[in-house]
Amino acid sequence: PNCLGLMVPGVGLNASFAHKPALAGKIAFVSQSGAMCTAVLDWSRQHGIGFSHFISVGECADVGFGDVIDYLGSDIDTRAILLYIESITHPRTFMSAARAAARNKPIIVIKAGRVVEGARAAASHTGALAGSDQVFDAAIRRAGMLRVYEIHEIFAAVETLARAKPMKGERLAIMTNGGGLGVLAVDQLIDRHGVLAELDAETMAGLDAVLPPTWSHANPVDIIGDAPGKRYADAAGILTGSKSADALLVLHAPTATASSDDAAQAIADAVTGSKMPVLTSWVGGEAVEPARRIFRDAGIPTFETPGQAVAAFRHMTEFRRNQELLMETPASAPDRFRPTPEAARLIIEGRLARDHESVVLSEPESKAILAAYGIPTVETRIVSNRKDAISKANALGYPVALKILSDDITHKSDVGGVALYLETPDAVGEAYDGMMKRITHRKPEAKVQGFTVQSMAVRPGAVEAIVGIANDPIFGPIILFGEGGTAVEVIGDRAVALPPLNMKLARDLVAETRISRLLAGYRNTPPADMDGLCLTLVQLSQIVIDIPEVVELDINPLLVDSHGVLALDARIRVQPFEGEAASRLTIRPYPKELEETFELTGGETVHVRPIRPEDEAAHYAFLSKLTSEDIRFRFFGQVSELPHSQMARLTQIDYDREMAFIAKAHPGDADSPTLGVVRTNFDPDNDHCEFAIVVRSDLKGQGMGHLLLKKMLEYCRRRGTGAIVGQILTDNSAMRQLARSLGFHETSVPGENCVAVRLELKRSAGAA
């Protein structure tokens, strides 16, 4: 409903009421706004930009962004996907589709409703609830997409990503024939948090040899306004070969003493064989238009202003970083992380049994849950009167902190309910009396359950951080990190991420904040224990996964220094939950419940579990144990070595639409040898899945292939998949026999040296 329709110009389809048809091209544009569609049509026709698909999805009542991305991701006529989004109606489908498609082609997004007022307008327009823009930003990064903010940016970004060479780093070298242009470019680069390359001695010496003595001797490299084409070419050759830069931006302003066209042709010729990405900006109008055509014909990104060129460079670096998140092999959580979720559940179930609704746990209850997940907390005692407070303080040792304990008071310091650094029994008694008076005066309706006495944590130089769990109305549970303390809302230094987290994703989350610079150490303050901090974020992520009743969690402050982390205060809100815990998360977490132990026919015990990203190293070793025949049977040809990008694709799977079970000799150890693997890829509608299986060559004949495939069939049935299919080379008699023994029906494939096998699965309600 409420859509403009769709166009596929390549086949002459125009099922829309747009005022003009779209030109044919290789870019797909998908929009929730019909008005945006017509505006983009006008703009694109003026600039000669064509489309493979032009789709208005309106209110997404049936077909949503996830469905369209799934289709376009495998469409050979589409080389990039552009999205205009106002709201997401099916976040898990959207994220799964985007993460899969973004591995193959750029996906560039404009999101409307970035501010509160805009978000309300978007919700009114689409009839859907708009979530936090910061959370949407985190989702875009996690899916490997790129976000831009203006219509012209979205097309500039796709042109840059399509034309420019792949990025290997983020250091930019700038070459110009005018100092002012270079300064403008540097200003734009630093404003956008970019990195200006520091040229090494070898590069400087090379430039000295080809440039006049009056050149700038720094980056930006000012080659002087009278520079002929040869000077451009010589300097560009040195800079593109430099080890101290990762990309080059060439700027030019027209002069009466040198030809803009000659300079452009010289650059085009000089950088043709270079592996370094090169961007250009010939500034001006009519005089430099022929030069811009030279760059466009040579496939070199070119821009009208230095600012646009720098923005394009930052698009490239951000896109590269987001893509790396898709391909990164994360480290495992440290061995010391041994949560006891049963202890946490007992506390929560006991409290909900009494209250039967949403409730904020007491500080001691909250800290007990943190302790169950290994997060260090200060020792805390509950007291009910003045005498008891002094007694417990004496037992703990001074100094101590005294805090009010009340379900009706969320922020204790706001009502004078916190006293710190109490050094004597008299100080504890006076603080107790003063606190009671203040609470009675400021919050007379509050019911006071008692007080807490805590050991005073003395950590000079420690950074106060805030970490927590919140719930976004669109994307569900999120993890928050930022600068803590009583002014946390005013400072606003925070970043968010979608769970599940690993140590690498946790480190990236910390790096997005300003406080990360303090944690890196300064002056006489040593660097903070980053592993301890990242582990805390991973532990919070595990709480989200294990305990769906937790809807809010704040640790503020969390002290962080070189000695580790310490939670001083904690607040957790819980409420009853029914259903599958993982259904709350936009990205399905590792399904630990699918782990299982089997015994082979020879008596050996193997542990079978879903594959994890950290299995990549063991997977390389596994493939090295396969014979050439086994590799041919698995890949339908000889494969000498799989690159990291492909191996990451095999080990970093989306559990919502893929599954791979691996057999290990030792449970829980990623470095333990992989003995066999079976994997399936499900179509987006779960109508069918395609399987592949391989067992280590020296372990055949022990029943491992049978148990792996049988386990996969059971999983697919529980998931409600319609059928499982596969192709087997004709001479792979052992695999054909295994398939027949499990009920697969075999048919020949005309013209191919293989057979197709299919097993209809009995559908069952629910999902695995």
C-alpha cells in the first residue's frame, strides 16, 4: 500500500505512476517514499544515471526491505543497491538479507528520521514505530553497509565504490597545484575524523628529485601552480608507490600557465597500473569539464570540489571498515569467563514471583547477577538501621560508602541518597541521619527498604564509564558503552552495538567513543585493561542472550584502569517473558542448545556443535587433511587454497538462515581438530535448503558422515523446512549411498556429471 510502483528498465517494465521512466543501468534504488522516488528520478535523468530496478515499497505490508535485498543481492544485473529507509518492519530479515548481500555488492543507505522530530514524522508517514537513530547506525555498520545523508552523496558513494580500487588503509596523501585547495581538503579530512598521511623519508626524497625546490615539503604536496602534466605524473608515481599512504587525492585549479587537460591526462596515464586508490578534483566550471571527462573515461573517481572528494574518501574508509567487520575472525572470550546463569535466574524468578510485573531489582540483587556473570563488584552489605550500618562499616573497614535502598528511587544521588568516603563510625551515623531527613523531605512517598554499606573503592586515575543493556523498539536489545558519572546524560559520549558481541566487536564499540582516548593512557596514567573492559561487554551480551527477562541494565559508574574493571553501582529492571529467548535479538546468537556428543562405530566420542567464527584456523587445518578426491567431491573441482574472505564466509554464518555442524574431538576448544562438517543454506522463505558434507579423509568408515547428516535433517525438520536438496558428483558412490540410506530421492542432471538428491521433510510447528 501507499507506493509508487516499480520499474525494471532493462526489460521495459514500468508498473508505476511516476511522471518519467527510469533510464537503464546497473544500480537498484529501493525507497519507502514515493515522493523521494520521483525526486530521484528527476535528478538521475539529469545526470544520466540508470537503474536495474527502481522500486517503491510503501508501507511494506507484505514485501519489505529484507525481501527486496534478498532478490537484488543475487541479481547479476545489479552491481549496487541504494536504499531510502524511514523505518524497518522486520529487523531480523532485514539484517540477515543485508549481511548476505553486502558481501557481494555495495549497499548504501539514506535513513530519514535521524532526529526526534524527524523520527516522529517518519512514523506518522509509514505507520511504523521509528527506533533510535544511533541504534540504526550500529545496525548499518554491523551489516557491512554504508550510510550517507544526502541524495547526491548516495550516487557519489556508489560511483566511488564501483570505480575506485580496494582500500588497504586510511592514510590519505593530497597533491595539489594550489596551497589553498590543499588546506581546504585537510580541514575537511580532519573534520570527518580522517587520517592525513605522514610521508616517510624515502617518499620525501623522491618528491625532492622531481619537484621544484619551493614545493611544500609536506603533505599536502603543493607542486606549485605552473605544474605541467609531467610534474603531475612524476609526483603521482612517487606517491602511489609510497608505503606511507593508502590513497591519493589529486587537486587542481585552472591557471593560465598550464593545461588542465594535459594534467588530467598525465594523472590518468600515471595511475592506470597503480594498486592505490586515486581520487581527483579539478575545481572550476567550463574550463575543467574536458578534464573531468578524461577521468570518467579512465574510470577514475572525480569530484567538483575538494570537500566532495574527501567525503568520498571517507565513504571508502567507512565502507572498508564495515566490510572488515563481516570478514573479521574474532578472538574467543578468555577462559576465565565462566558464567553461572542458573544463579542469576534464581534471583530474577524469585523477585518476579513476588511482584508479577516489571520491577527494578535492588542494588544487592543487581550486583549478585553481575557476579554470576563474572563482572567484579564492590563488597556490599544490606542494613536496616543506624546501629547495623555502623556495625557493618566496622566489619568492612574504612572508608565506606552508604546508599539508600528503595525500589521507588532509581537515581539515588538525585535525592541525596549517597554518601561517599566515610572514614569513621560517627561519620556513618551522621550520614545515616542526614540521609533519612533528606529522603523524608524530598521523596516522602518513597518506601525505604534499608541501606547498603559498601567498601569504598579507591582507584586513583580510574576512568568512570557506563555500560548497560537497553531495548530499542525496532532492533530489540542493545549494548551501550560510554563515559559515566552523574552527568552521563549531559556529556552524551556513548556508543551502542547489537548483541551478540565478541571481543573484537566489543573493542570496536569502545573505539567509537571519546573516552577511548583516556583509556589508551596519557601522561603518567598507564593504559586501561582493555581486555577486561571488553570482556565485561561480552558478559553483558551473554546476559542478554541467556536471560530475556532483563530489559534494562545500567552499571554506572564502572571503574576502568590498568588493574581491570569494578562495578560500583548497578541497576537492573526485569519483567516476565514468554517465548524463545533468541527471538528478541535482531542477530541470532550462537545456538548453544544444539551442541551434542556422539559415539562413533569405533567407540570414539565426538562433540558436534554449530560452527563459530573462531573455528577458522582449525578449518584451514581440516581442509589440509582432505585428499584431492575429497576436495573434488566437495567443491566439484580442485581448490588449492581458500582465501580468508571465503573461509570467513564458511565460519561466520548467519544462524537465522544458515547452519553448519562441525565434529570436534574435544568440546569447547576452537583449536581442537575439526573432523567433519555438514552445512545447509536456507532460502529466505524456508521452502528448501541445500546441503553439503565432508569428513576428514583419514576418518571415513566410522559413521561420522551418517550422524552429521542425520543431525542436520533433524534440525531442518524442527525448523519447519520444506525440503533438503543437494548435488553429488556421479562417481561419488559413498555419498550417493549415504543419501539413499537416509531417504533421499535421486535424479540425473541432464548434461552434467552429477545427480540431484532431494528429501521432502515433514513440516512441524515452531522453529529450532
